[in-house]
Amino acid sequence: MGLFGLAGLVLLASLWVPEALGVGLAANLLLLGLAALDRLLTPGPGRLEIVRVVADVMSVGASHPVVLRVANRSSVGLTLELADVPPQPSVAMGLPVKVRVEAGRTADATYRLTPQRRGRSDFPSLHLRYPSRLGLWSLAEQRPLVTPVRIYPDIKAVARFELLARRNRLAEEGYKLWRLRGEGGEFDRLREYRREDELRKVDWKATAKHDRLISRDYVVERNQNVLFLLDCGRSMLNETDGISHLDTGLNAAVMLAYIALSQGDNVSLLAFSNRVERMVGPVRGKLAVRSLIRAVYDLEPRYEASDYGLAIEEVLRRQRKRALVVLMTHALDEQHLISIGEYARILTSNNLLLCVLLKDEALTRLATAPAHTDLQAFHAAAAAEILAAQGRMVRQLERAGVLVVETLPNDMAAVMVNQYLDIKARHRL
């Protein structure tokens, strides 16, 4: 561009110096010839083959590598700038990416992608650009390159959980897994006595046989039933830190399902709004968590009021044996809780109902914020009244035999797991 500008200045100078006209014309013709030759010597985008290499399953909120593999079928080396178009919404780190591909060779360019929404999605296209051999042109193309992907809940949280368990660091995440072994009612094995063991756990017959103290080890009962009732109605459209309440509930359900399946329990899931969205299970076995995830990864909240009566009727129809029913929802107001209470009593006659309510963080902050003006005081009082009314309804649910826990979204998984372990340890199922 600088050469063309210089040639243009020579032509402009001919307005004052007529002799410069010939020089200017010659310079421009020479540059046009060079530009034409440069374009002819530079291979077109059609000589480049690009393949996107990415896992067909990704996890929401987790970083994944995406490889753009470029094959140069021309006779000259090229330096490309690639800008991929990833699924939305997502965060891409490292775009646009540059890569040098020699003639007849293949090269990889890698960037990292963090999806922010579950479900089916795709990479629709990519943009490529590279300079000509003499640098007089910049060739660009938007190329359709569709790659379908499935974006699952945060399944990497399960691997992180296993790692923390092996390192005895689960307390850092709020889990109390000391209840998993030693506090149950089902005999598991005999082992050597430890200083912290209670005397009632000593097996005196085995102790006499081996001439050293032997304790009985117990685990929680197995082959019990856990059923998740996942609300997919409009209240679950609310978000915390960009993550919907439905995603929060689904991630927590996956974590608790993994724990329950690891303990030998049977797991089912019923997702509902004003209709039954999905019914999965019962499934059994540690690896069954994968089939559970595959069945529900594309669930989305709907702009409809949730029909709790329909959901509970479906539970009673499908779940014949006693089960721990875990209802995950976000109560928008007092009327919402009244609606839950009307049907919860029907379910508690033959099941144990655990109602996990997501707290409204904004409302809680508003009720506890210091008031410096009359308007702020009015807002705080109104928020406190709403929370107090919800608290009264929660106590009514508890008096009806429903276990109720309120939790912040970020604490939901740990709260649910700890409640499940407490229920198992107390033999409430």
C-alpha cells in the first residue's frame, strides 16, 4: 500500500511539475504489473485444506483444546491467520491464531475453548487470511466448516471429586464423606482395630482367634432408590455468575448421582416443567452416570410455570418402592412454596422428600444491605418481608415431613451430597 501511495504522490506532483506525469504513469503501470504477477504467483485459498479436530463431547465451563489442521497443497509456503467461529456462548482463548505451513506439508494451530451453555451445538465456519508472496495482496475467505458437538454438564467435576477424595481434601469443597464408611448399618468387612474405633465395633470372636483386636467395618445400606425431580420451569431461568439455575441443579444432580451409584443405590431422574420433559432410569452401577448425562445434557428451562402436581403424579405412577426423592427448584415467592406444599404431602406417605431450594442471592443481599435513604429502607423491608413469608412456608413444609434445605447456587452440590450421606447414616430410607 505504501508503494501505491508513493506512485500516487508522483502523479499528484505532476499538477505542478508536468514532467513528473510520465514518471508517475510508468510507476503505477509497473506496480499494477507487479500486483498482477504477485496474485498469479500466490496460490488461492482453494489449495488449502482445513480440518477441525475437536472432541464431539465437551463440558460446560471446562476448557477444551481445538486443533485446526491445515494441509498446504500448493508449491509455496504460506503464513495463515485463522479465526474460528465457535459455538455460542463460549469463551475462546488464542484466537485468531497464526500458523506457518510449508509447501506440500501439514501444520496444526491450537486454541482453547470454554463452552458456556449445554446442549447440541456446532462450529459453523472459520475465517482465514494470508499475505501474497510479495505482500501486495491479502487473501481472505470465510469457509463453511460445520462440526457438530454435544456440550454436557460439568462432568469434569466428577474427576475433580475423585482426585480430592484420593488426596483426603474433600473438606475443601464442603463435602463430609467421612460418613461413607464406618457409620452405616450394613456389615462390610473385618479389619484391624484403630485407636478411634468404638468398643461396640470390636468383634471379640475374631479378636480371640487372631490374638489381636479386630473391628467390624460397616457401610451404608445399598440397593436403595434415589429419584431426582429437576424443575425445568421458568424459575430455573434465573442465573448466578452467568450460569442458569437449571445448569446448577443439573450439575449437582450429576454429582450426587455419581455418589449414590458408587454406593450401590439405584438412581432415576424426572425433569419437568408444565409437562414431563425427560424420564431416565432407574440406572445402577458407577459407570451408569454416563448414560444419565447423555440422556439429559440438552435439557433447557422453559418459560412455563412448573406443574408440581403432574410431576408428583408421575413419580407415584413410576416409583413403586420407597425412595429418596430430591426436588431441586427455585421458589420465586410464597405462592410458589404453597404450590409445592399442596402436593408434597402426597409424596411423603411412602417416600422421603428432600426439597432443595436455591436462594435468591439478590433478594438476600437487598434484605441485609445497610439503608442510607428512605427508599433503600423501603426496599430492604420489602425484601425482608418476602424472605420471612418464604421462611414460614418452609417451616410448614418441614412440619409436613419434608426435609428442606436452602442453599446458594455455588454450594448446591456439596449441600445435596452431605444431606444424602446424613440420611443414609441415620437409616432414614
